Amino acid sequence: MNASTTTSTKYEQRTIHNPDGIGKFYMGREIAHVMGHTGAMWLERPSREAEEQPSKIVNALELKPNNVVADIGAGTGYLSFLMAPTLTQGKVLAVDIQPEMLDIINFFKEEKHIDNVEPILATLNSPNLPPESIDLAVMVDAYHEFEYPYEVMEGIAKALKPGGRVALVEYRGENPFIMIKGLHKMTQKQVKKEMQTVGLTWQETKNLLPQQHLMLFIKA
Ligand SMILES: C[S@@+](CC[C@H](N)C(=O)[O-])C[C@H]1O[C@@H](n2cnc3c(N)ncnc32)[C@H](O)[C@@H]1O
């Protein structure tokens, strides 16, 4: 080990690294900075539906009315509130590490008169979900900034009911024409490698979004 590099079993810390990242590497990938709550307006921008077509994600998930869905890295709950109306006998657990994001989710719950979105405060290394409690975990543009991806995914895998699914949406790392910072994109190859490590099996990738891929995994 040289002076500029420290390693743990799963992670490596480097002093020379991309300024958009935290200098911590996991399975060859540098982890990006967390998007702070002051960027909340960006998540709610009116042009988002036209640019990213997030409602297509909800259609593609084939949710059942009684499903319990965890939206991990929920931010302002943009996706949570899109999914909630379909879950007439179920609910969304909107999980985030920033209490300010959960405040916004609580504000929107009242504004939109939607009761079945439950904010949950996570820690950096745990989604704080009970074992075998969720049918599906959704992560939209969030996983690449988890500081402890292995531990969080292990927590998610434990929280899934048998046969439960994970849906991971990230900007396509394979495509250099997608004008998003490199560390905010992921390749399918990298995602598959990281999910396999926590025992999740790739099922399919849906290429229905303009800039992101929607990858589906199942807990065996
Ligand atoms: C770029 S935002 C995306 C928000 C939302 N998914 C959306 O698409 O509108 C990423 C969110 O992930 C959250 N986050 C980062 N690390 C996390 C972790 N370890 N556990 C849960 N949430 C996390 C951040 O606080 C932030 O709100």
C-alpha cells in the first residue's frame, strides 16, 4: 500500500480521484458525492417527465395493489408519489438519509392527500427496513452515491420477501452521448457485478427510458 491509498476488505480510499466522487472505490467504481437536499428543486423540475419519462418506470414495474415498495434514496419522493396511487392496499416506504428530504415528503403527503407513503430515515450503511417486509426495492438515480453500497444492498436483500425484486435505474454508463457526469452513470456490467455480490440475480433490462436503463433483479 502506498501513502495515498488505504484499503479495507471491500473498499479502497484513494487521494487522487475524480472531484465528483468521494475518493472511495467499490469493485473498481468510485462512489459519487451525495446530492444534497438543497438540490431538491432539481428533482421536482417541471421538465423532468419529458426528459426522463419516470412514469414509464412505474408502468414497467407491474406493481400489484397490495405490494409494499421501498423507494431507496427517495429524495423528495418524486417516484414514491408516482407509485403510491397504484398501491391501493399497499404502500411505499420512502427511504432517505437526509431528514430534510423526509420533511419534503411529509409536506407533499399533505399537499397531495396521499397517505400510503411512509418516510423512513436510513443511515449511511442501512436502509432500516425490517426483514422480509418488502416486495420490491426501487432505486432511481441513487445507488451510485451510496457510501456503503455493499451494506445497504445487504440490508435491502434481507428486507425483501422471498422472490422479491430490486429495480435499479441509472443513467447509461455505456453511452458517452448522455451528458451526465461520469460517476453519476453506471454500466450494466458493473451493476450486475455489484448485485451478484449480495445474492441478487439479474432478470432483465428494460431499455424504455431515453437516458437510463431499468435493471430488474430477483432474490433467489
Ligand atoms: C439524486 S437523488 C435521487 C432522488 C430520487 N430517487 C429521484 O429520482 O427523484 C439521490 C438520493 O439518494 C439519497 N441517498 C444517498 N445515500 C443514501 C443511502 N445510503 N441510503 C438512502 N438514501 C441515500 C440522497 O440523500 C438523495 O436524496
